[in-house]
Amino acid sequence: MRVSTAELADLESRIASAADRALTTELAIFDRLAASLLAAQRSIRAATEALALLDVIAALAQLAEAEAWVRPVVDTSLAFVIEGGRHPVVEQALKRDGKPFVANDCDLTGVDAGKIWLLTGPNMAGKSTFLRQNALIAVLAQIGAFVPARRAHIGVVDALFSRVGAADDLARGRSTFMVEMVETAAILNQAGPRALVILDEIGRGTATFDGLSIAWAAIENLSAVNRCRALFATHYHELTQLAKTLPRLANATMRVTEWHGDVVFLHEVTQGAADRSYGIQVAKLAGMPGPVVERARTILAQLEAGDRQAPKVKLVDDLPLFAAAPRPAPPPPPRRDEVADSLDALDPDDMTPRQALEALFALKAKREAAKRR
């Protein structure tokens, strides 16, 4: 039996409509809150911007205190002097592994224009790290932060240009080398005297002589036209000769040493030029198979000591992978027998006894001559 009263009916109605009334109340509260926020948006925006700035400044201050960063000198000159510069990110990664970061100096200060450092040395020696750390120090100095160095004096940098790494843009039909050339072209067309430019391995994506020529011309343009401060890392050791003709160009190299046939990276930047790139040693460190490493050493020795005019044909012929099976030498042509030829030419039926005797003496003479040969 079902029993209903006015009180139960009223309770049922209120329970059924509770969700709708709660949603209506929440929306009304939200609308009032939104209206209040919009009315105070200028004050709220100013407060958030102040808090963000305070957060950045406090973080930089804490980092400077903990990592012994220094206050840089920033002025309107063309100076760029970094003493004991360090990479802020790589240093922290090495510190977590318990390894020290090797600090390096950099001086791109010129009399009437910035200097260009041509940096040579093997892969894994720290060239790219050195380029990036000086660019990061310039950025940190100009945002008002302390910098990871013992001392820093930086003239205002109005533009920072970077061409590092290797990447393609296949969606736009650009190969890795094309991307490299597009970015290099943008730098050479825009960089001015107050710019800072870092370039890593220009010209590596094409033939050796093509890449060398492009890198050569780019350095000359940076020196004569852009007249900017620049760091240029390369494996083209021929470019180091430009320091003899370009007064603003200075050679620098990454120090390495060899120990029992292996290369040891010291990660120190010093004046001078590298004599080689130690590519085979780096390949060995990367785990390249032993026979490949030894074959590479053999080929390198032939390239360095042999004829450089046409080395590829000579070396490819020596490579077991491409060498064809030797063809058997053709048999030597049979030696001509003059006695037999003369005997074949005789017709006894047409000869007199005297002619036959003379022919016999002639054959004997040829036989004796053949024996003497």
C-alpha cells in the first residue's frame, strides 16, 4: 500500500530540483567573481607582472650566489672580454655527475671593429659548448643578470645570430645543407658591427672544396662587410691561413692529447690552430668496429702520404669491398717461326736442283739465327 502526504510530496519536489538550484547558485557566484576580476584587471595584471619579475630576479640572484657568478660590465663599446667563462647548463649537468667544468677565456675586442675567432679542433672537444656559452653570457649580461665567469666586459650587442646544429626542413623541400645556407645567408645579410655571431661547421653538407670555398668567403664577408664580433668553428684547417691576410681574424683551438693511441679531450681553448681533427679516434670512442677503424687509419695514411691529385681511384681500387676479381692475363701471342714460314712458301715441283740446294742453305741459316736469339 502506497501512502502519500503533503509533506512527502514537498520533500520529493525539493530533492528533485536541488541539482538545478545548486548549479544556478554556482553560476551566479562565478559571474559575480568574474565581474569583480574584470573590474580589478589592471591591478591584478600589475601584481602578476611584479611577482613574475620578482621570481626571475630572485632566481637569478640565488643562482649567482650559489654558483659564484659575477656582475658584468655592459657599456656602449665594442668590447667582448670573458675571463673564465662557463656554460650555465652544461656546468650543472657535469656537477651532478661529480665532474668539473673547464672554464675558458674569450676576447673578441677590436680597435675599430670586433674580432673573429676561428676555432679548430676535434669533435667532442667542446667547440660548440664554447660558442654557446659566450652567446648565453652575452644574453644574461644584457638582461641585467650576473654571468658565469670570473670577469666579463661586454659592449652592447644589438643582435645575436646563431648557426649551429644540423636539421632539414623536408616539408618545405629544404635539405640539411639548404637550411644551413638559408640561415647563413640571413646572418651575412643582416649582421652589423654590434652583432654577435656564432657559426658552427659552415659548409659541411656538400663537397669538400665547395664547403671550404663557402666557409672561406663567409669569413671574408664577416671581416670586411659585417665587421662584427664572431666565433667560427670549423674542421677546414686550410682556413687558418686566413689569419695571415685578415688582421681581425685570430686562430684558436681546443687542446687535446693522445694516450696510448686514444685521444683525451682537455676542453681548453688556446691560441693557435689544430693540426688535425682526430676523427678516427672519435669514431673509435663511439664504438666503431675495430676493422673499420684500422682500415680508416690505413686510408688516412695513404691520403696524407700519397698523391692527392687522384686519390679516390687509387683507394677505391684497394678497398676489398669494391675491388673486382683480377682478370686473367691474356696468353702471349705465339712467337713467329721464320723457318716454318719459309718452308711453307717453297714449292718443290717448280724448283730446280740448284734452287732446292740454295733454299736448304737459306733455311739452315735462319735456323741458326733463331737459336742465337
